Amino acid sequence: MKPTLNIELLMSQKLFAGAVCAASSLLFLASPDVAAQAASPGTTQPTPAVAAAPGVAAPTPPVIAPVSAPQSDASREQDEIFMQLRDAARKNDADKAAALAARLPNYAIPSYVDYYRLKPRLRDAANEEIQDFLKRYDGSAIADRLRNDWLLELGRKRDWTNFDRELPLFVKNDDYQVKCYALLSRAAKDQNVAAEARLLLDNPPMYGEACAALVNQLVQSGQFTNNDLLAQLRLAGEMHATGPSRRTALLLGASDTRAAQAVDLPAVAMARGVGKTRAEHEIYLVAIGRMARTSLKLATVALNRNASRLSAEESAIGWANIALAASLALAPEAYDDWKRAARAPLTWNQLEWKTRIALRRGDWKTVRTTIEAMPTQQHDEPVWTYWLGRALLAEGRREDAQALFSRIADQNSFYGQLAMEELGMQISIPPSAVPPTPAELAQVAANPGFRRALKFFSMRMRFEGTREWNWALNGFTERQLLAAAEFARQNDILDRMLSTSERTRTEFDYTQRFPAPHNDILHPTAQGLGLDQAWVYGLIRQESRFVSDAQSGVGAAGLMQVMPSTGKWVAEKIGLTDYGHGMLNDIRTNIILGTNYLNMVLNNADGSQVLATAAYNAGPGRARTWRGLLTAPMEGAVFVETIPFDETRNYVRNVMSNATNYAALFEKRPQSLKARLGTITPRTSGIGLP
């Protein structure tokens, strides 16, 4: 049997199945025949996976042959065992993982075999065994992953000696629980971490054991006051986090059962009354806020009925809870509710929605004062930098406004583009960088991290592949990033191509950032329907990042993420008689169904790309409802900013920004995002769509 290639020995062996580098001195040989063919003059090079955008001359870097090669039966069997090993590790089945790992003594990626063998035993493994793994695979993505796992275990055991030693070596340092354990370790040594904890503890649904223990430690040490706990209780109620609500209530000396009822059964909690203590009052106000999500009228009546038993600040907190619910419903009373909440300490989410409702009313003074009241980290986000600039502009402070716009105008994003236009510029495509050289491409092709990523992508292990790819990019220069993006293009991994290319700040290739694959299908289809091709590509880029077999958690499939029920409905409408559910991942079928549905929602939205984009993501019914709440025409950017669903709001921002870039690329002339957003008018009539 032919031995399995060890990817992690690639640099020393200079071997990789099916890969042939165009550089003069670096060959990855699958067999002498392949090498001879690759070296022969006149050998046909593979076609790049992404064609140039229509009407755009793409850079023409040298091509490296894709690394994939036909697999043997033995190789496929090894891959299947490896995936079973991963599943066993995920289920913490240590015995099964050990047995499967033993069947992979020469697997292509031994570090992951060792990781999946060790992970289910992490609680019982000796420190020496873990240190041996970390030393053996030092500097790799999987070593950092194991260190993350181990830090969680060390934190759980309160082994602060080993935790403190390992924490500085955790490169990604992106685990919320680890961050809580880090503060807990310091608090256990009597260090004051209250200020840092207040900034960190803003997401109760993510707390877990680590953050719950941190809160408890800070209370016991006197670093957290009752006001901190009341703020935590308020936040947990707002985010529907029952467990943290229970724990916080107990720390306040209140009933955890009542706290849980306030979150999950607000009518029951309200029926119990306001209570006597400050904590009981806060639990009642949580119930008011939860009830307001279902019935604004009942919540308002209850708050008014008990106003005399609440302090002025408590009443304001109650109105803030109601105002948030009213804002999410885009209810007309939201604006007045926020006025009643003037004395309330507001959460980040409440500050944002108070600002958004003021935007809808054209109340630029409130927009300014509310953004200025935000914590620095929130205040400095591009979205609020832009809207603060607009507020200052409305007050005649042009110089101050332009200073804010200048901070974000170099960001190729929704708010960066809007800021550019406020500065008198339009969106255009920067000159393309010099294409990567053969030597630059060869360096990327030789990187073991990219090879591991390609192996994982070939096995449809996208999470692992993306982790390895992104890790390999650490420390890359602009030129190396462009070369890596080109390598991804030539291996048909388009999501990695555009994500990698997006990292550059001084050299650009917008055919990498905004690719136009499958144009032979999309162009005639969009043209036949009268759809803006730039918009369609902008939507596909957001939906699937051009991963043709993408599958969402709710079943949406393919490039345009078409739901099975929608695909069937559209197929019937357009007379696609041979359609079957299994065809959703077929590129041609997916584009035909997706574009036809997009055309239907566009017509239903009277030609507004903003409304149609929102409808494509959240459903036509919701988009009609949001539009139906308008009483007068509204600036497109304000309408987008006040879409109640976070996912849909971000989706529309990204699609419209993408479409503007695609239009500039396709048409070779500057574009206006503001013009594309247009004005959203009150609803006239619309046909029913699924």
C-alpha cells in the first residue's frame, strides 16, 4: 500500500499530491509522470476559479496547479475514520476516540489525530502529556486550540498557577469564558478588576461557569456593589437569560424563582406585585420589560398602576424597558417612552435603540446627546461615528462633522462609504496591485497551514479548514495576503480568497474582494429578468461567500441560500417542471430560483433594493410590516439603521455596500451608495409572497 502523505512534513519532503508550483525551484510531486507533465513546455494550465468581473480586466498572476488529486480507496477510508474520530472527540467518548486514533498511525494530519485523542481526556490527562502536545505542535493552530481547552479546564479547577503561566501563550485569546477566568484569577489574588469586569460582563447568555464565578467573587470581595448586581439583573432580563437572572437574584437576597418568572413568565411575576425591596422592584421591572415584548399596552398599564410605589429612577428604568420593546416593534409611542426614561441608566442596546428612534423622528439633538452618552468603546464604532457626524452636521458644526467622517472614510464598509460621500467623494475602485509573482505564490503554496486547510476543505470540514487558513495568515504582509488570496482563487476556495484579500490596507485587488463567478449563468438570467447584476452579486457574496454547497442551520442551500419551500414555490411559478429538492445545490438551478425570487420581492417592494434585500433575508411579510409603519418618506440609510432584526440590519448594510462596489467594478465609474439606498416610501400594495 502506498504510504499516506504527512502534510506536516511537507517542507522537508517537498511533496504534496497533485500540486505543481510554477516557481523555478519548488516542485510538489505526486509521481514522476505528473512532474514531467508539469515541467513540459506547452502544458495547459488550469483555468482560474473566478473569472474577471464583467467588463474588467483582471490581473493575470501565474497559475499554480490546484492541489487536489484523485483519492485512492485507502485514502478515502482513512479520511472517514478521521471524521469518525472527530465526532467521537466532540462527544467526549475517550475510548472510541483512542480506538479510532490507533487506526490512523500515518494520517496526513497527525496533529489533529493527537488532538482528538487527547481532547476527551483533558480533565484527567497529566499536565506533562498536555505540555508535550503543546511543545510538539508549538506555533500551530491546533496547539492554540488545545491551549484554549486547557485554560478552560484549569480555570474550572481554579489551578491559577498553571492558568497564569499558559494565558500569555494563548495567541487568539478570543474565548469569553477564558477572559472571565483571567479576571477571576486576578481577583482571587486580591487585585481590583471591577472596572474591567463591568466592561466584560455584558452578555449574560454567554456567562457559563466562568463568568458566574467571577460575579460571585467580585460580590464576596466587595468589588461589586448592589448597583452592579441590579445592572446585571436588568441585563439578564433584557437578554432573556434565565440562569444568570436566578443567580443574580440570590446574590441580592431575593427569590431566584421570582427572577426566573420575570424572565420566562412575566404575567405571573407581575401578578405577584412590586414587592418591598430594591431587588424585588428590579425583578418587577424586568417582568414589565418582558411583558412589553408581548403586549405594550399591558406593560404600560401595569407600570402606571404601580408608579407611586417606585422611585423616580425605578420608574424611568421601567419606561426604558418598555421603550426598548416599543422600539423593536417600531411602535409610534417609542419616542415618548424614551422621554419618560430620561433618568434611567441605559444598557448598550437601549442606548442604540434610543438613538435609532430619534433618527426616525429627525431629532438630531437627541441623536447627538445619546451617542455622546455611550461608553467609549461603543461610541467609537463606525456606525455611531457616522451618525454622530450627521447629527453635528445637522447642527451646523460642519468642521467637527467632517473630522468624524474622515476617521472612517478609508473603511470599505457601509458607514465608511456613507462617510466618503459626506466628504464629497464617491465610491470607486482603487488601482489594482501588481499581481503576485511566481516566487510569492510558491511561498504560499509551501505553507503547511494552507495545505492542512485545503485538505480539510476537500473533506467538507469547513470549520477546521477556515481555522487553519486564518492562522496561516498571521503576520502576513500585504503582498503575502494578495498571494494567499490568489492561491485560494486557484484552488476554488472563494470565501477564503475574498476574506484574505479584505485584510490588505495599502495594496488592493478588487477582483479578489468582489469576484464574479458563474457569470455565464448569472448574467443572462439577471439580464432576462431586468435585475441589477451588481446587486445580485452583492447579495450572493453576503449569503454564501460563493460557497456553492453552503447549507444554513434552517435548511437554506446553495449560492443564494434558497429555502426548500421557497425553491419549490418559485419552481412552480416559473414552470420549472423537472425541479426536485435535491437540485438546490446545483449552481444553475440555485441561481435561476434565487434570482427569480429576488425579482418577485423586488417587484413587491416597488423596485426598492433596500426593501427587497430585507425581504430576501427576513421574509416579505416582515419587510411589508416595517414599510407599513412609515407615515412619510424616509431616508434609505435611516430605514436600514432602524430595521429591528440585528441579522437583517447587518445583512442589508452589507448587501448594499457590496452592490455599490460591484457596480463600480463592472461599470468602471464612481458610484453613490446614498443614491442606491434612495428613499423608502410608505407602502402602497403588494402581492403575497412566502
